[in-house]
Amino acid sequence: MTEYERSRAMPALPEHVFDQAANVGQLESWLPDELHVHAEDPPAVTVHEDQTDQDTPAFLRPRPDQMRLEWGARHDGGYTGHLQVAGLGSGTSEVTVHLSFLDDEHDPGERAVQEALDRSLERLEEQVLLRVDNVGG
């Protein structure tokens, strides 16, 4: 099993960050460009990957009381992950994304995963800032 984790501070309340991250209709605004999530019967979703042109049955489980979003493959158990939001005080938050690949077949490699995590967290921050700016003014 291979695990990866990245964190990023964001200038917004943890509730705002979690609400943006867990919004199924807006996941594609911050997920890697090649991944597309189609909601089915929650927590069931299908993830389409452009590179392989494959659909994978998955689950997406928001846990608002813990400010945590969990996901993974439904059938083969090839990967799991979670996003955790924590308040840092003064209206800021830290978002941590953790991915676990249970076998090498699903692991795209450290460099690819770290770049995707960094870009996803950057895009999430952009979306959070857009939302906070729109709410504030």
C-alpha cells in the first residue's frame, strides 16, 4: 500500500471550505481535470477518468460533523482517500488530502499524485475564495 498526503492553509472559515469541497455538483471545479464524478444514489458515485476512458464505481461520503469527505473504489478496493478540514483560528483553515493506493496497479506514481494533490488544493482554494468574496460583497 502506498499513501500520499498534502495540506494547504486557506483564508476562510472551515465550514466554508468544507461546504465547497463536499458540494458534489462542484467537485470538478477542484478535482484533477481528468476526473469527473457523477452522482448516483449517495453515497454511490461513478468516477470517469479521461486518460483511460473508464468509469469506476466509487463512493463519496461527506461527514459534515467531522468536516471530512471520504471516498474510494466500491468494488475492487484499489484506492481510498479523504479530505479533512481543520480550523486554524482567525478565520483560516487547513485542508489535508490523504490518498491510499492499496495496490500498485492503481498508483500513478509519487510525482503525478503530489502534483495532482497540489493543483487540486490550489483549485479548491480558488473556489473557496470566489465563494467567500461573493458572500462578503
